[in-house]
Amino acid sequence: MFQTELILFLQSFSSDVLTSLMRTITSFGDDKFFGIFLLIIIVGISFKKGIFLNQMFFWGLMLNDSLKAGFKLPRPRFVNSNIQNLQFEDKPPSSLTSPGANSFFVRLDPKVVEVFRSDGSSEYGFPSGHVSTTTVLWGGLAQVFKKRALYMLAAVLTIFVAISRVYLGRHFLADVLGGIISGGIILLITYLLIERWNLQDKLPNVLRLIFMFGVPLVLGLAAPDIFGTGAGYLLGINAVSIMVHSKYDGDPDDRAIWWKRAIRALLGVSFFFLTMLAFDGILELINLEDSTLVEDLIVKACTIFIGVYGAVVLSFKLGLYEGVKRDS
């Protein structure tokens, strides 16, 4: 599964049209796409389901990032410089021309891994983040909205994103399979905890708050380079949930005609990106843009909180929500 032959075989069919198609497919696993999509769901479609999907997604992001940092395995292009990076232009990170693993179920050559780790690179390959997040988001959508079409779409998109990552030279077969497993673990855990055992209604408030804020805060502070981004966004989105419930005594009633939903979604995306740009400017001004703790944990938490909470509050003031669901 860590062999380079499959990648070189797929790239032997490369063409401008096929590469353009694969780049488009792989963008469905990109963080920017997911960020916009999740904002649209939480503000424009369903606040309650959107909060849950965001929580799933950011826990999945932290799990995948921790696995990457734990395994510290190279991407295919480091192992074999004959592999092309068809996603974007770069220089070969090494002059190695290793075939990778000797057989299908064998790990990478330890000597190659040792060279990679001694190089100090953090361009880890296993497991694939694109495939993991695709599995979590689309699989989570299917779980939350209970639509058969979404289950089929989740399977199709996950497979196609996985193929695109191998074709583009960004991952081994083992990496994309690892991404599917990583995302599947999050889906299984949430299914067991929420749907099977219904723990969200059984946990005492203190334990729930520890899980919502204490655990991600500790992880983010302990290893901001690994958990910072996911923990920051998770803290921010959980704070939105608490604040909205406190201010309105329940979830927003999302029912509305299409143009009201569209305006809410536009407000959410606009608030988020304007806040992100403002924080980027502030960090550059005070010379803290290289601080992982500040940029990945604190700023991410503040950005998503201000973006989503601000959009919800303004939407209420503009009459874009029908009211509040106090029985939730």
C-alpha cells in the first residue's frame, strides 16, 4: 500500500483535461471548501445540526492531525522524485527514486523514513487529511439528515477524492485508506455516543462542559502545532452554541423562505472571512503571525465565534429567523 507503482501507473494517463478534473475533485476535500459549506449549513440551513456537524468535523481534524504527527511518514514525492506533483508546482523534496514498500502489505523502507524525519519536514502523508475530512463531512451529513442520497453521495465523493489524491501524487494508497479509517472512526464514535447510547442527554452539565471546552483547550495548549486549529475552531463553535442558547433560550427556528436562508448564509460567510482578515492584519501589526498558539488556537476560536454568533444575532435583528425552538 506504500508502493509507488500505482501512482506512476495512474500518472501515465495524465493529461491537461484529466488533471484539471482531478484538481476539481480534490477541492471537495479542501479545508476552504468545507469551511464555507459548514458555515452555510449552520447559519442557512439548520443551527442545531450545523453545530453538531462542526463538532464532528473539528474532532475529526484533530484526530487526523494527531495521527499525522504520530506516524510522521513522508508523501510519495519524497520517496520517489519521478512522481509528479500534479496539484501544484513544486521542486522535488528529495532525489530518492525508491519504489516504496517491497510488497502490498509491507511498510515503507525504514531507511527512507529515517532520511525523511532527519530532514525536519512536517509534510506528513499518512493519513490523508482530504480523504478523512471528506469522509467525516459527507458521512456526517448523511447521519444527521438521514437521506439515502447523502449516504450514496458520501461514498462516491470519498472514493473519488481518494483517487484524485493518489493520481495527483499527493498520497500513497495506504494514506487514503488511512484517511477513510480515520474519518470512519469519528462517524462510528458519534453514532454510538449520540444515536445508540444517547449520552448527550445523560451526561451531567459539568462533564458536558469539560468535554466541550476543557479537553480541546488542554489539547490546544499542550500541542498547538498539532491540535491548535481543530481545538480553536471547536472551542469557538461550542461557545456559539452556549451563547445562542443563553441569549435566545433555545435554538433558532430555521424555517424560512429561500431568500432569507440565503441572506443568513451570506452573512455567516461574510462575517467569518471579514473577521479572519481583521485578525490577520492585527497579528501582522503586533508581529505575532508566527505564534502557533495565538494563530492556530486563539485566533481560530475568536474568528469562528465572532463570525457565526455575529451572523445569528444580526439575522435575528433583521427578522431572518422565524423565532426560537424552545422545546429543543
